[in-house]
Amino acid sequence: MKNRKYRRQKLGIHLTLYEKGELVLDIKKRIKSRVVNLIKAKSFDKAYLRVSYGRGLFNSGLYTSRKGLVHALNAFTEKNLLEEIKDFG
């Protein structure tokens, strides 16, 4: 049996983009750089971002600008925050 105490934390990033009220993109990724590249490539006027840390812990929000969305993604995946959540669990 594997020791679960030392399991690597899996980060889940859910991104939904809308333009003129219509769905443009709805993805779930575990790699931050892929999400950042999609944010830069797609046009949108409203976005929903949810970063799940496991065990019911998450950060989420609605954004209307590309800059605000990237800033929130960076804040939600900040190294200090991830370490704190790892210690919490």
C-alpha cells in the first residue's frame, strides 16, 4: 500500500470563456502553461476560472479582461499558496 501522505498534490484548472454570451471554450487542464497559452490565443468578453487544490479546496472567479484573468491564475497558483494548502491537507 502506498503512503498517501507523500502523494503529489494535483492541481485542477477549469477555464470557461464566453464571447457575446456564447460559449467559446470550456477546458479542464492540470498544466498552467497550457491554460495561459489558451487565454492568449482565444478572444472573449467574459471568463470563469476555477483552480481546484483537492479535498474541496478551490479558488474561482469571473473576469472580463485578459490581464485580470492571467493575474488571477498566477495568484491562484502562487508557490507560497500551494505550499500552504499542501500543509493544510
